[in-house]
Amino acid sequence: MKFFILIVLIWSTQANLPGGGPPSGQNGPNANGPLSGANAGAQTNYTGQELVKTRKKLKHQVCKIPDAIEEPVSVPINIEVHFNLWDFDVDESTEFLHTHIEIVQIWQNDAFKFDPSKFMDIDSIQCPITDIWTPDLYLVNSKGDPFKRLHELSNSRRNLIINSTGEVRLMDIYTFTSSCDLNLYHFPYDIQSCMLYFASWEYNEARMVLTSSNMKHSSTNVVPITSDFETNSIWTLKSITAETKSHNFSDNGLYSRLEVTVQIDRNSRLFVVNLIAPCVILSILSMMTFFLHEGTGEKIGFCITILLTVTVFQQFTISNLPRDELPYLAKFYFIVQVFNAITLILTTITLANYNSLDPPSKRLTKVIVYKLGPLLGVGPSKRNTDNQVVPMKSIAEEKVLPEDMKVSGDEDEDEVMDELETRKAWSAINRVLNRFFFILVLVTVFICFVLIFIDFDA
């Protein structure tokens, strides 16, 4: 019995201590329910049911006032717009900019002012967007639906937040598709500036002024904008700024327009590895054709293969760019194609000489083999008294003939030997011509590339 009385005394003592009392769900300090923002500390003396009733009363009083759907009385209406860029992408072929951006619109409407002390210190309330006047803000250069207001473009139906001071705040996230005038002349070393134009169709500058929320803390009209985006595999964000300008849309006077500039820098390393470096390698391989012997029979096929490969690279690059733009990379590919074609033509000339049945003239042999050859480091090291090429070890002595010159029973071996000597004479000339063509193409390609990059930097 004494033990039971002791338990009752302990329970009654704890009930009278601070923090004790009835359990959650009954009237008491712990029954206030969830609170919002800075009001949590001030509203701890109210119950959850009282707060719900007070919020309903405040919402009905503020959101259902007769002038709620009308524009604010004070003019011009100052609309502060806050931007936060989350992500973007650029389509070069269509010149479209796709942005994923958070926009907060803030304006003042004195009709919504109320005294928080009369509503349990509640200083903000949410109202349906359909019951309150909102600015008719449009994305002028939209490629989606330019005749829809911003809040009509959003799939979500968010509420407006109204403070006791009469400040109205509309927050939402949008995905825009807008036009962007791209300058791809220096692709892939280009820096692009894409614009987003926000304006009102109904209210001119005398009735509505658009500003960025950062302008009130800046002495200039161009202010930076916050962004959670930094870089991706293709683009790096250099800067994003907002500027308010006056624009004449019609005869109804000037209209305030907020211009957002998104400046991005292309990550060129990816394109250098995938587009430019392979083309340079193919150019070097194309010039290696002059070091192949005519007897291999693969020189023409090698040149044609390289020419087709460069053409494929060029078509892949141009297909991803606007049709009215000619970047420097296209000129680079064009020069490579031209010199590959020239290499193919020169290779055809040397092959025609190699397979010719008529021996070269002595004058041609003297000029090319004995005069031009030593200048290029090619040609015979000895001469006979007749200024003719010192014959190599006769193939007839070795009793070995090329596969295409095997002697059949109906052919005269002397004719075959004459044809072999003719081919040997043309081979000596082709050695000099191949070296000359290689140096000519190499120097010309180098000069063209230097001129291109000088003009590129200018």
C-alpha cells in the first residue's frame, strides 16, 4: 500500500513540472502541430487546431478580397525577377537553346496587407494562383508557345506566397526552348551568347517595370545571376547576366524588357580528339603515298580510301551545324580533301609513267634524274659517259621477273627485257617525282594551315 501511494505522489509531481502535462494530441504546448518558417517560435503558445482555423480565416480574408484578381493600384508596378539556372543544352542544327531555370517573381500589392498580431503572429499565407492577379510575363523569343504566360507554361499549379507587408511571391521551375543566334565560325573554339527576352504584352513601361532582384544591390544596370550549373561534357558556363531595357513593341509606347544573357564556352578538347586529330593523321597518311613503290599496286586504292574517310568526317561535322554557317573546321576539311585529290592525281601520273611502254627521252631523264634528283637528295650516285642511268643488276641475270612480266612461250624474251628496262628508267624518274610531289604538297599544306590559323586568331 505504501509503495502504491509513493508511485502516485511521483506521478503527480512530474505532472506539475515544466514540460509535463497531458500527452500529445490533447491541449498543451506539444499539441501545436507543424509550423512554418520563423513563426515556429512565436506560435508555440497556440494549439494546432487554433492555428488551422486562424489560417483558414486569414486565407479567406486575404485571398478572397474583391480586388485580389485586379492589378495593384500603385503604378508603375515593379516586378522583381530572380533567376537560377539549373541546366541547359544547345542544339546547333536548329539554333535552339533549351534551359531548365527557376524563376521567382516578386511584386507589391498593398491590398493584401494584414496585421500578424491579429492572426496568431502568422506573417505569410498561401493563395491559389487562380484567385490572385499575376504579371503577364512572357518569354518573347520562345520557340515553344510564346503566347502563354510563364505560370501557364508550368505543369505544376503552385500557390502564391503573400506576406503581411503586401509582398507577393510567385516561384516555379520552367523548361524553355528559345531561339539562339549562334556564331559557329570558330567552331569548335567558339564562345556563344544566347539571349532570353522576358516582357509584358499588356502593360507598357508606364504601368509595369521589370527588374532583376540583384539590381537593387548594384550600381549598374547589368547584374550577374546565380546559377547551380557549372559545366557538362560540351559546354562551360562563363557568365549569366540580366539587364533591363526599354523596347518599342507597338504604338502603345515603350515596354520594359528584361534581357538575360547566357554566355557559354565550348569544351573544344572533345572535338579536337574526335574530329581534328584524325583528319591531321589522315593528311599525313595521304602524303605517305609518295613513298610507296608503284609496283605494289595499292597506291590508288590507298589514296581513294583516305579521300572517302575525310569526306565522311566532313559530312558528320556539317550535319550537326546550321546550313547557313561555314566554320573554319569545314575549310580545314576542304583543304585536306583538295590535297588528297591532288595526291591522287599525282599518283595516277607516276603510275601511268611506270606502266608506259615508251621509254623516257634522254632530255627528260637528264633534267629530272640528274639535275632535280640531287637537289632533292634522290637519284643515281654515279653517271656513265653518256649521262644515262647506271643500270642496276640486270633482272635477266637474276633470272627473276615480276609476276606481270613472266615470259610465255609465244613471247620474245628480248621484248620483255626491253619493257623491263623501260620500267626501270621510269622508276628512276618516279622516285624523283615522288620526292618532289611530297615536298610540294607538304609545304603547300603547311602554308594553307598557317594562313587559316592566322585568320582564325584575327
